Amino acid sequence: MKYPAIVFEKEKIATNIKNTIELCKKNGVDNVFAVTKSYSAFEPMIALSYECGIRAFADARIQNLRDINCPTEVEKLLLRIPMLSEIEDVVKYSTVSLNSELVTIEALSEEAIKQNKVHKVILMVDLGDLREGILPCDVYDVAAKVLELKGVKLSGVGVNLTCYGAVIPDDNNLGELCSIAKNIEEKFGIELEYVSGGNSSSVYKLFDKSLPSKINMLRIGEFLYYGAESSYGKTPSDMFNYPVTLRTQIVELKEKDSLPKGEIGVNAFGEKVTFEDKGKMLRAIVAIGRQDVVLDNLTPVDKSIELVGQSSDHTIIDLTHTKSDLKVGDIVEFELSYSSVLDLCTSKYVSKYME
Ligand SMILES: *Cc1c(COP(=O)(O)O)cnc(C)c1O
């Protein structure tokens, strides 16, 4: 194994995926879009998802969607509102995209005609979180214009919550999404393929079967793979919380002071830092740094190990209170969070494994 390594636990993740699909199905959500951005569409995770029954993938980066290959045709959804500069790739590598700007949808239509395709469009509605989305009062006008375009198909409406504004999905905002979907269907005499009710923060509504019934699609990353819904941080008892770890190797281990010696200026990041005098410490350096992951997002698996500090390429940990007899070359493991998985998978200096 090449270190630092991020290791995905296959059996536990498979259980999480299967249980999520089952839970969604029981609630009328037949379209589980597996969000692949946290693990940069790492191929074994894609294959496992497919094996477990996933037939639709979603990512914010078109490069990741391009690299997804499955035994049969799958739906590929671009999550981030497309840049006008990537329209050709969006039509080429995704089958459907989330949209909120008419000029972008017009460009998608034009490009799709060129490529002899019909690109599906989901209109995002802003229901209070204030990230992406058309204002509810404007959505019917936009829908009417989209319906006139030949290269795109209006395939649904969607909402994203709990991202920027931390707004929790509830009967009000999700209910409004469903009304908008119903109104569009009635006004224009069409049927929408997808009513997309959000991300892992909407999952808690599945636990008590309170998700509005018109919602038939969710875009799920965190809960699907890491078992954690993101409104209240709950993990069901039959699922596994974050079955993924970081393994790092110790490159230095010495007893040293806890207080730096000499005149104190600023650290490698231009920050003023203060130190607590804990006397002599058994300090180890593991080979991972802020360039790969931020210290605060790591938790040592061995709870007697304490985090000390970090620079671009080094992470210093305190082994004073650990019972294990660690030495240079040994491996220290860390538990991860969503943002640490995302950061680590983005770093080309971190190897990915599935075990
Ligand atoms: C990242 C993202 C998701 C998935 O979020 P999770 O919290 O991982 O479930 C869904 N929709 C959009 C638009 C996203 O950007």
C-alpha cells in the first residue's frame, strides 16, 4: 500500500448503498442519484454502486462524469449549474443537468442539436437556501421558454437545501417544490420525469415517511456511502457511519518540548499562533499535510493520540498518552468526515483503496 492512503470498506459501504436504495423505494423515491464528488468518482466505488443497484450518478465536475463507465447505460447528472465555457462537455458527458439560467439552457439546446442529442434539464428552484435556483415566481416563465427549445427536454424541477443557507428541508419548502411541479404539469400538459427533493439533508424525512409523495428523486452522497444524514447527523442502526479511513505513515518520532524556542513570528501560513506548555512530549510527524487535508477534519482512531499542528506537508501528533508502542514507519489511522474525504480524494498525493 502506498501512503498516505484513503481506504474505503467495501462490505460496509455496500450495506449502506443497499439500505439507502431500499429506504428510498419504500418512500416512492425510485430514482437514487449516487453523488460521486466526495470520492472523485473513484472507479471501484462506481463499480460497487452499480453492483448494488445504482443506475444514476451525479457529480459537480464534468470530468468525473466523463470518467464513469458502467456495463449498461446510466443517467449522468451534472450537479453544478453549467459554466457557459463547458457546454460542449456537458452535452457530451452528461445526460441531464441542474439549471437556473435561461441563457445557459439555450446554449445547451444549441449544442445538443449540434451533437444530435436531446439533453435533459432540471430547473432548480430557490426555496430559501440562497444558493442556486430560479425564484418561485419566475419558474413558470422559464419553463415555458425551455419547452420551446428543441435540443433540451424539461425533465424536472429540483431544490437544494442545507448547503449555503443551512435551511432544513421541511413540509413547507418541499411542499412548495411539489406544488410547482404539479402546476407546471397542469399548465403545460406534460409529465415531469423527476421531482428532485434535495440531498442527504432530506433523508431524515424518509425515516418517518414524511417526504411529500410527489418527490421521486434524491441526489445522495453522504448518506448513501457514509451512512450519515446531514440535517441532524443521524446514522440508522443498520448502517455504518463513515466506513472510510485515512492511513498515514510516521516519518519522525522524538521526545521534544511543547513550546517552540526562539523569537516567535508567524507560522508557515502567515498566522500568529500560541502554544501551551505541556512539558516534554512524545511527538510524531505523519506524512500528510494541509495541502491534502485540514487538521480539524481528522480524528485519530486511537483516542489517546492528540493532534498538535500542521504545515503543508507535515502533521504533528502527540503520542505521549498512547499505550501502543509506535515507531518510525508505523501507520496511524484517522476517522474522516465528508469534507476530509472530499479533500483527500482530490489530492493527487493520496492513494485510494477499497478493502
Ligand atoms: C453535493 C450535492 C449533492 C449531494 O450532497 P450530499 O450531502 O452528499 O448528499 C446533491 N445536490 C447537489 C446540487 C450537490 O451539489
